[in-house]
Amino acid sequence: MATIPLERDIPGLSPHRGIKGPVTAARQRRSWTIYAALCLAGLAPTLLGLAPAWRAAGLGLWIPGGGFLAVGGWAMLLFPLVMVLFVASLVAWFWAGVVVAPVIVWLGSAALAGAMSGPTTWAGAPIAVPLAAGAVILAFARSNRKAHAAGLVKAAARSAFLPKSFTEVAQQSAHEPDPAKREMDAEQLAGLRYLLDRALQPVDRFDGFTIIDQFQPAALRYQINHMGFALAVAQTAYLPNFRGYMGLAQRNLIEKYLEKKVWDYWVYESCWGHLNFTDWDPAGRDNIMLTGWFGAHVGGYMLATGDRRYMEPGSLTFRLNDRKAWRHDFRTINGSVDANYAKAEFGIFACEPNWLYPICNHYGMLSLVTHDALTGSRLVDRHIDGWVRGIDDEFTDSSGSIVGLRSQLTGMPVPFPVGEAGYAFFENTFLPTRARQLWAIAREEIAPLVSEDAQGPRMTMPGEGLDAGKYGTGHVGAYGTYLVSAREFGDERLAAAALAGLERDCQPQRDGGVLRFAKGSNISNATAIMGLLMDTGDFRRTFTEGPSKAALAGPMIETLEYPAVLVTRAWSDGTGLEATFVPGAGAGRHTIGLSQLEPGRRYVLEGAVETDLVAAQDGTATFTIDLPGRIEVTLRAG
């Protein structure tokens, strides 16, 4: 990938921090202009002495429910009720892209106040309503000023520690593992089995998944993608020459994603968010929470395995019913990301209708990274300048952090916690220098959470925590995210601290050789397990390179019995094969199937029951192993 010119000034916080970008400023001016026009229109009936119904309805345009103050009497009690309802409508707007909900509540309450008005209105309403609206506006303005000032203080502290921390991160990141010598340990294998047990069940089954709703972080689509990411990392790092249950598990997850219950949320969001009642193509307008996430998932699988089946037209078909389906494949999914970025005024594009999430757009860029790696395209180069400008100009607060969420329609920001550690490992695939800066900030700011005891460093999170994957308490996701970034950038101390936090605070359960953290949701477990599997640079290599060409061209382990036989290492130099097996269900003798051998060639075996084998004309062969415990098997050309 070409070096990104916009990285030249790093390290150093964005000079645009805390300044409204041109698109944000324009959208906010437009929003305030519309509001001012509503207020003028709302006050006009009072100034012109129109009928009470018009005066009440007009004052209802100043603030949701304000018209009921004009109605007077018991109806004034409806004002706080409507305010609560309006907040709920904003949540619905955020939660599921219901753009029409706040409009219906605000204008509907104004119309209802007009309909309820009597022969007169409360004389104090023309003063009380503007005062109420002004109080709300001033409260938000004061909160924003305080946040801006606090951000400037944080920025100053960051500027002081950043050069030293960045240098340390660069040094730690330089030491990457030797792919020829990697093998999963027992703890990593136990975590991998958590993912496999869920992925290997029938495609239409979701046992062990968190099922609450399909609109926000607990949605199945997010769980599926993160499980796929972790499996791709494991395949690339430890098992490039083992297909078997690893390949099946990843394909099952991709096929699960195509189940209607996973993606048909977009039908509803298209209707109530885009007012689109006919074309619900999930890879059409917006919806980067599908195209970006799923594209990266599918691309990671294809890079890890060499399997290109999802390049075929219609291989990723979203079928709504017998009459309606949208035929897609990996190229068209990324074609949607490409097309949406090409017209993205903010530099990034929306998840739900109206809502711009920078974190989702990190997945979107990750998807383009995999597309470039698989096809030789240059989609990242095409969009990265605008993407970076969008993040720096439109989505950077006064501290230098990324604004987590912004309304595309109004330009207004909304608190949405992600943090530098949550962005860093993604950016390492397409902006590696900026990624190191993000981690250089995160590691310093989480340092106070780390203490030393007799067992070594331990991270301790404050309070009960938030697990967005189950809308409940818990620290598994936070520890897991810190573990992923620490491992990606070679920070062994913070990785050990995060692991200790998971072990002591998150109720690890090891049952039948399977590890799970009982206090975490499925997606939080998937994140933590991905971190458990990783070493320096693994996320970047998985999505930008995959295994070496030599490994993917060498002999492959194709078949064995899961979970009776587990593979902890499978690597090839292009001609031979080195593999390690452990029992998953007691000792026994097992048959192992191979592919991609040279037809008719004799191979020598070490560690198997047989001492040699001859490949069939289709390049396949089998051998047997006795598996009392861990064994190593070597295959080389005779």
C-alpha cells in the first residue's frame, strides 16, 4: 500500500481539534436557521392576535410540548410529559434510525395543543415558552463549553507525553513473531473453541449468541463479524495450512450473516429513516454497519484461506422472501462502500439513516483494505485523503480525540464512547503511523488503571462497567479491547495487565476445554478471545496480507474429527507440512485428510502411525495418528 501523505505531520495532535469543520458548521447553521424560522413562525400568531388555537400551536414550535403551557390549566402538566416523550423519540432516532420520530412528537404535540385550546390562552405563555427553550439551549451550551475547556487541558497533557510514548510504541511494534514457529497454547486453544462451538452449529442456529435486538450493539451482525475476525486472525497466525473445521466455521458465520433475521433491520430503517418503501438493498445507500463490517469479515476469510468463492456473483445474496432478493458478492459489497465514500460530504458515511459513526467507518476502510489486498485495486488510496480530512476536520474534539457520533442532518455531536484503543488496531491496517499515535495516547491514559502485585501487572477497571453487547454491566469488552490493541502494538506489559483483569474480574469459566468469560456478552467474549490469540501486528497482517503465498500453496490439512482432534499449528514452506495435534476428547487413533499434494508423489511422515504416503492423482492422501496427548507431525517430500 502506498504511504499516505497525510501521515507526514505525525506525531502531534490535529491542529483542527475543537474547531468545527466546514460541513459540520454549515449543517449546524442550517439547523439553527430552521429553528429560528420555526420560532418566528410560532410567535407570529401571538403577535398578530390570531385565534387561541393558532397561538397555542405556534408556541409549540419553540419547544416540544410548549403549546400546552399556552393551553393552561391541567394541560400544562403535559409539557414535561412531552419533553420526556421527545427524549424517547431522540433515542429511537439514534437507536434505529427513526428520523421521523422527533418530528412527529414535536409537530404532533404542537397540533394537539392547538386542538385542545379553549377560548383563551395563558397570558404568561409567550414569555414562559421562550424562557424554557432558552434554558435548554443555554444548558447545552454551558455543557459544551465545559467539555471544550476540559479537552484543551487534556490536549496539553497529551502533547507533553506523546513524543516519548510514540517512540516507545514504535520500538515495541517493530518486533513481530516468526510465522514458521507459532503455535497456540492451551489457553488460546480453549478460547478458539468458544468461537468454534458457536460457529460450527447449523447455520440457522444461534445458540450461545446474545439475542436482544437487531438495531444496536447487541445485534447478531456485530457478533458474527467479530467472531469471524478472530477466526481469521487464528487461521493466519497459527493455522494457514489447516482448512477443516476452521474453514467451515468461518463459512458458517458468513452464511449466518445472510439469514434474514440478521440483516432485515435494514428494511425497517429504510422505511422510517429514508422513507424508502420499495428498495431495501442492504448494500445500497448508507448502512456501513453492514457493508463495511461484513466486507472486512468476508475479505479477512478469503485472505486467511485462499478461498475466493465469495468473489462469485450472487455468492452473498440477501433473500427477503421468495420474490425479493439482492444478489451481492465481495466485489459489490465493496463497490457500495466505494460509491458511498465517493459522495460522502463529511468524508465518512452513515450507519443508520442520519447517524455518522467514525468507528463504523474504520470497518469500512478495513473492508477496502482487504479488497485492495485481494484484487490489487487501490480503493484505499482513492478515498483515504477525504477520509482523513473528514476525521480531522469534522470529527476531532478539543482534546484531539475522535468525536464518536454526529448527526448528518443537523451536524450536532452525540456522546458515543469508543476511545483511542478502539480505533488504533483498525488504523494499523491503513494508517500505521496514526495508529501508533492513537495507542501511544491510550497506553498513557490507561496507565493509572495498572498496578503491580506478586503476580505481575494487573489492570483494574472502575465501577461496574458497560457491556454494550448486552446493554448491561461488565468489563469484558473494555479489557478485551485494551488487550487487542496492546497485542497489536507489542505492549507486553499492558497485555499482561489486561489479561489479569479478565482473569480476576470477568469470571472466566473453563468447561471441557472451552474458555468463556461469564460476565461478558458474546461480542465481548469474541473481542477478548481475539486479543488472547494475537501477537504483534497480527490484526494488520490478517487483513492486509494473509498467510504467505508459499504456505497457501503447500499441503493442506482438510479433514479430521472435531472436537476429538484439535490443531494448534499447521504451517508449510510450500512443499512440506509441519503440524501439531492435541486431543479434544480423550486419547485415540484418528485419520487426517490432506490435499494440495503433488499427484503421485511419495512423502515421508514423522510423528504419524505411517512412515510415508503416496498422494493420489487429485493431490489428496490420508494418514493416521495416535493421540495420547500433544504430538508433532512432519510431512516432507520423499
